[in-house]
Amino acid sequence: MNYSYPLDDSWSTGEIVDVVNYYSIIERAYEKGIKQQDLMLAYNRFKQIVPSKSEEKQLDREFEKQSGYVPYRVIKHAREKNSGDIIKMK
């Protein structure tokens, strides 16, 4: 990993930790696989920090540009699965 996560200076330390955790879970969905329920818990926390859809899209575009991973595809796939399923992107 040779990139940085998109972060906002106005976030608290706890919020930054939660956003970094969310993006690391997105990475894991591509690299190893992640439980659907763990992914959705991280996403729901991310949405508490970033409730604006436009801000979410902006952060996701920045993350995708740096990492090549697409958070939108991961979340869309996870919503179609059951809570016990493993999410593994190709």
C-alpha cells in the first residue's frame, strides 16, 4: 500500500480511526474477503461520520483513484448478500 486514505481535518481522532477502518475493510474485500456483517457495520459507522452522499462520493472517488478499489461496488455487492456471507471482490 503506497497511498493515503482520504480524510477530513475536521474529524475527531475517533472518527479518523473509524474511516480508516472502513477503507481498510474495503481493501480486505478485494484482497482476502470480509464478512458481510463486518463490512456493513463499518459502512454504517462511516455514514454516521459522512452522512452527505456527495461527500461520500467525493471521498470514494479519491480513494479509488489512489487505490484502484471501488467502495461503491463493494457496498452494492454486500447489500445483495446475507449477513453470514463472505464478500470477496474480483
